Amino acid sequence: MTGSLLPPHPALAGGPVYLDYNATPPVDPRVAEAMRPHLTDLFGNPSSSHPYADAPREALADARTQAAALVGAPPLEIVFTASGSEANLLALRGVVPVSGHPARR
């Protein structure tokens, strides 16, 4: 981005070219800063019923709304997964019938 106030990313700063983004992409500094409170002070399982879950639950709902706006989808259609493998399996289960699976009966 021309005129950016951010320093160049380490993977683009004149060293070797990093080509393993599929396995471990770098985190944009703005994302890291936005996540910092949730990794240090506002931790908690957003699916739990204890008070530590309140802030993470609200942050997750906000993130889902923001992601939905980016792709023009309703927030309830946004599903966050823990890995690429989990995302791939979820996508496959959405299009490939699984015979004998209770959810497909």
C-alpha cells in the first residue's frame, strides 16, 4: 500500500522470500493489536456461561458481523474454524452426502 504508515512486513523487508504462507502466514500488526486484549485480559471460552465468557462472546459476535459485512452474508452464516482442515471438512460436509450420518437422515 503506497503511503502506508506501517513498516514493511519482515517477509518483505529485503531478506529471503517467505513462501510458506499456506502453513503459517504472518499476522498483520493491526490484527495482532486488535487481538492483544483477548489474548491477555479478556480471555474465556465464549461458549461458556461464566462471567469470563461475556467479553469474548461479544467480541466474537462483533467479528462475525464484520466478516459478514465483508462478504455480503448474514452474520449467522459466518462460521469460524480452528484450522484449514476443519474448514475443508465443513465445506465438504455441506456438499457431499454422508450416508448413515444421523444429521443426513
